Amino acid sequence: MTLGKSLRLSACNWKVLVKSVICQVLIYALVAALCATAFGGIIAEVTKAIEKSGIVDFVKQTIAHIADGTFDPNTFSDGVKDIVSSLQSAIGDIKGLFGSMEATYAVLFLVVLAYRMLIAVTDVTTGFQLEEFMTSNATRPFSWFFFKKQRQTWEFCALQMVFTLPLDMTIVFGCLGFYLLFLVTFRWWTIIPIAIVGVLLYTARLTLFAFCLPAVVTEGVSVREAFRTGLSTVFRRFGQVYVKTLLVVAVMLAFLTCSIVFIPDAYGLSFLGVLPGFVLFFVLKNIDMCEYFEATNRPYFSKVMDVEGTERYIRKHGKPVTED
């Protein structure tokens, strides 16, 4: 029931979706261009190493073999070992920035931090627009919220990164470590349970912080206090939010897998592979908003209601009609 309302809310706010995605694509392109400039030589060498290792063809062939029922676990295990050995040999010969791989890792880490901050710069604006629509069935311009809510925006981006980045890194490196640990003992099939566990843990992370943005835009308190409210409130509907979030994550992975298989060009893959993710994260924000309103027993609009005179009131007073 709530999922249907969330999808309807997403459709009604398609203009917000378009503006938010455009901003995120521009930020993504900017960061990608800066990375290409700073790490151009390294990226070229890594790309050659990846192409030489045959990892892309290996992934495509593995998916094809699983689909047609000709998958051979021994061939898969040998292929993984060959690719890992080839990559280790090729990457070991790469010279980093300033002649040091340690400096390269440090700069790359700073780039990741900057990207995580910037890619979320429209989240608060999107949240305020959704909140205004849900409470008053009207919206002000995207740019009005974007410039007016700068303080909340950067506080939210900083706190979100501080909380979520360590968890994401723990999930990634933890799953990778367990995979390498059990690869020799359990061979090829280790990747299946590890991948499932990784998806479930990432979904749990998304669910845990699902109500932080809704709390920021609805409670009228500081961002730090809103995070406390969101983290404490989410457990009222943790199961419902988790299931819907898992569905969105599964769709994301399906799009990403199809992109890897059917888009041979690396540059096309880098953009077309992430674009559906931006759209689906917008849908996820709508789900989180609806679930938060349900958890806090707030009434809300989930579709456009035509009220005669609303547009005239907004033009005259510069704000939507709300109850005192």
C-alpha cells in the first residue's frame, strides 16, 4: 500500500526528479573529469591491466554460462585465480602520483570524500520539496529551496558521510575479505552467499538511515537532532522499510548487471550504468518520506489534488496554502 503511494508521489514530482538527476549527473561528470585529469595516466594503465586480464569477458562468459546451464565451477575457480594473478602483476608495475602509490591512495580517498559530499547536495532540497507537496499539495521552485537551505544541506551531507562511509567500507572490505578467505576452501560458490550477504547488509545500512532526511525536513530541529530522531524512529517500521529498500536495491543491481553485459564502451557504461541508480535513489527518497509520515502518524498527499484558487494564492503570497 505504501509502496503504491510512494510510486505515485514519485510520478507527481517528476520535475523534482529531473532537476535532481541533472544536478547529480553534472556533479558526477565534474568529478569524473577531475579524476581523468589527475589520474589520467594511472587510469589508462589500470584500464590496460583490466583489459589484459580479460575480466570483462570473463564476467560476461560466466553470466552466459549460468544462464544456459553450462557453468563449470572448476573453470570458474581457475579463471578467478588467473585474473587475480594477472591484475596483481600488472598493478604492481603502475607508478602512482608523485611516484608513490601511498600518495595516490590518499588523494583517491579525498576524492571519494568529496564525491560523497557533493553527490548528496540535492538531497535536502528534494526532501523539502517532497515534504511541501505532501503537506500542502503545492511546491515552490527547486532553486528556492536549493539556495535557502544551504546550511542544512552541508550539515546533512557531512553527517551522512561521517556515519555511512565507514559502514560502507566495512561492508565492502569485509565481504571481500571473507570471499578471499573461503575461496580456496569452498571454491567458486563462495561468491554467491558473500554477494547476497553484501546486498542484505547494504540494504540494512540504507534502512538504518532512511528516516534521517525526512526528519531533517519535517521536524524543524537541528540536523544533528534530526539524525537522532530519524535513527530512533526508523525501528517503528524497520521491516517495512527494509523490504521496500531491498526491492529498490535489487532493481539497481539488475540495471547495473544489464549495463555491464550489453554496454561494451567503458565511457558509456560509466554514465548509463549509474543513471538508473540516480533515478531509483529518488524513488527511495519518496518511499522513505511516505514511511516516515506513516511512522509519525502524519496525514499527507500522495497525488495532485486540484483546489480552485491555489495557483492564484501562491502567485499573490509566494507560499502554498497551509493550515495554521
